[in-house]
Amino acid sequence: MGLLDALSDILGSGESQSKGGSTQAKGSAQIKVDLPNIEYSGNRYYCESSKSENSEWSVSYGRSFDTDEHRVFLLQNQGLQFTKQLTRIEDAKVANTGDTLVIDGGDREELSGKAYVFNTSGEQKFTQSFDANVGASTISSDGDYVAVATLNPDCTTYVFDLTEGEQIVEHENQDGNKMGLDFQEDEEGLKLYLAEGPDSDPFYAIDLNGEIVWRSDELERQQRLQTLMDSSETDDLEEALDLLEEAYDLAGEENEKKNVAQKLADTHWNLAKEIDKEEGDSDEWWQHLNKAKAHYSEILPWYDGKQGVAKVSRKQGKYYLNQGKEEAALEMFQNIADLEEEYDVQLLTDADERKIEELS
């Protein structure tokens, strides 16, 4: 984080300045607005735009087709209030007051970002530097608060009180980068909603103390899933199995499902070994082996899946041999050979190869 800087006179209002220049409403004749295009002083800009909540103000920012410079424009009823040139503008938002938040991404050569807030005359009210790229930003409708979310490796959301000119929240983002921020107020006060993308549903919300005060169903699901996975690290294998089966039902995307499936496979395998020691082979022992094999197969082509299917097939092959069922035993050892050929990985032991040769 850079030091908080409330300087208001760094960037002047004269358009003759190469950086931070501004044009007031009296200069509106210099601008032609046909969004997403703006023509200003003979240069054309392709812009992104957003409006204040009360629709009174509009802020646009973009890069010139002609000079490659970046500019932000504050408009009221299509009339230009001010414009400023910055190094690389990545985001801009405007409050109901016309106060405008602008994010300058710098020169791309290092992780950095800078937030500015300007009043309707283009005078600088606030600036803050970050030692990280900025993923999202927003300003409250009354212009009193600004929030900025940085990207990895910082991956943090900062909230600033503009009336006091100070940072009030430093919140470590849950579940990765947040690319959407939105202040909303209700009877409980002002909340900041964080989303994975600018058009995504909110993932959760924090208050002005940085505490999570609302969670989406998706976050609740993820947290319950993590709790189940953590709780399954127990010596009671039957209890672990119950927890993991609930986690399996909760898992959504493919990697989540596979992570749970791997732990389920290991647990069924360990239960089978435990039963084998205490009771010998039984229907329950065989059922756990089959379930372990099914879950190991589910996580293919992961290496743990290949190894898992191989060790279960080997155990089943040995069982069939002891039962005198040579054809069934050969099928189990051949399963390992087929898996080895399909994935080009060493899975057969010397003993496995001898058994295939003897039984073929």
C-alpha cells in the first residue's frame, strides 16, 4: 500500500497540462459525445461509461484512436464538466454528488495502481497508491466512501472514508480475486458487496468494519464443503465416510468433485484394509474395495487415480487367485496393464507381470 495522500493541488485545472489537465463546462464546445465514442479537441476516444445512481452524472474513459492517450470525462446532460489525461485509465465511477473515482493502472511494467477522486470541477480530493494491480473499484452514492479491490498476490479490498481522508478497512478477499464491488445501504447501514466479476451476483458483503455480514448460498455451500473436508481428517473412518459422502453431494465443479472423490476412495480403501485385518474377506470388505475402485476411476487421469485403481485391482486379483478363480484374477491384473498402456505410466510390478504371464 502507498501512503494516503489527500493533496488537492497536484493536478491543476488548466487544459494546457500534459497530465491531469481539465476542461470545465465552458469548454463543452470542444467535445462531441456519441457513446461509446467521444471526440474531444479533434481526437477520438473509444470509451467505457457508467452513470451515477441518480442518473444526473455520467463518467466515460477511454484511449484515443489518434494519440493513444487515456482520458476520463465527467458529463452532466452531455455537457463536459472536466476531463483529465492519466497514464492508463482502467476504471471510473461517479457518485450522485458528481464526485468521480478514477483508477490509473500506470505503465504496466510493475504491479501498481492509483485511485483518484475529483470533484465536479476536476479538483483532486483524494489519491491513494497501491503496490498491486487493481481489479475493481466503486464509490458510494453519497461520495463519502471509496472501495478498491486489488488482484493477486495482494488480493485485498480496501475501503476509504473520504470525509476523514483515511483508510478504514483492509479485508482479505475470500476465494480469490474480486472483480465486482458495489456499495448498498439498508436499515443496518452501508455494506460493500463483493462479486467474482463485474456482472456476477454478489458473493458476500462486508460492513465498514470489514466484517462479513452477508453470505451468498454459494459461499455458504463452499464453507460447508470445506468444513466437511476438514472434519473428515479423523481416525474414525466410518465418521469420515459419512462426512465425505455429504461433501460429495455438496461438491459442484469438476475439481471439487474430484478432490472429494479422492478422499472417499482413500477412506473406502482404508476401511477395507481395517476390515481385512479384523474379519478377513467379507461382503463388506469387497464392497469397500469396489467403491474405492469406482472413486479412484472417477479421478482419472490424476496419478493418484491410476495408482488407486491399480492397487485395488491387484488386491482383487490376489483374492481371486486364492479362490482358484484364475480367469477373474487375470482380468484384474490385465486391468492394471491396460491402465498402464493407456496412460503410459509404470503401474505393473514384477509380480504382476509374472502373474499375467502365468495365467495367460
